[in-house]
Amino acid sequence: MATHNPSDLLAAVPGRHAQPDPKTLATVPKGGVNLVYMGHAEVTLALIDIDPLWTWEPLAYDPTTGGPLISTQGNRLVMWGRITVHGKSIIGVGTCEARKGEPEKELVGDMIRNAAMRFGIGTK
């Protein structure tokens, strides 16, 4: 079994995952325009392709629930987290409007997308 240098594996990420397949992109109206973005499921598939053992974790835990710490900043919720791919950890942030029906899911997905971009996923 060949061993691979994690730095080489990470260096290959932008070439393979910076430009997502246009058929997999989602859109959301914002500020009078439709923003095109790579959804949580597509980012997750890219992370699995890069490192099937990738992980995520919140940066802080809520002492009352034991879940990720979610802070309220005005009318939005914020959650900071970390994803680890091939042993390299990168911090990301997830945000959403406080009125969302399932904010925890949106915060996790947004944080993972945000941190994954730092590895070169969905940057074009």
C-alpha cells in the first residue's frame, strides 16, 4: 500500500474541487441577485473524496446542552468550528438568521462550507 504525504494530498485539492460541477450548484436570492453556491451535501462529498476520515467539531460547547456553542449577534446566530482533513485543521464560522426553523443544521453546514473553502473547495 502506497503512503501519501498529507501536504501533497492537500495541495491537490484546489485542482480537483475548486470548480464544482455547475449541475450540482444551488442558488439563493440575496440582495436582489441570485447567489450561486456549493451546497453542504456537495462540500461533504468533496471532503469524503479528499479524506474519507475528515472530521468537524465545534470550537466551544454549550455547558447547558453539551452541544455546540451558538451565540446570538443581533438577528443572527453564529457557531465557530474546525474541520480536519489529512491531519490539518482549519477554523470556520457558520452564520444564519435567528428566525430559521432548524438553525443548528444550517450553522453546521455553513461552518463546514466556510472552512472547506480554506482547503480550496468551491473557490471558483
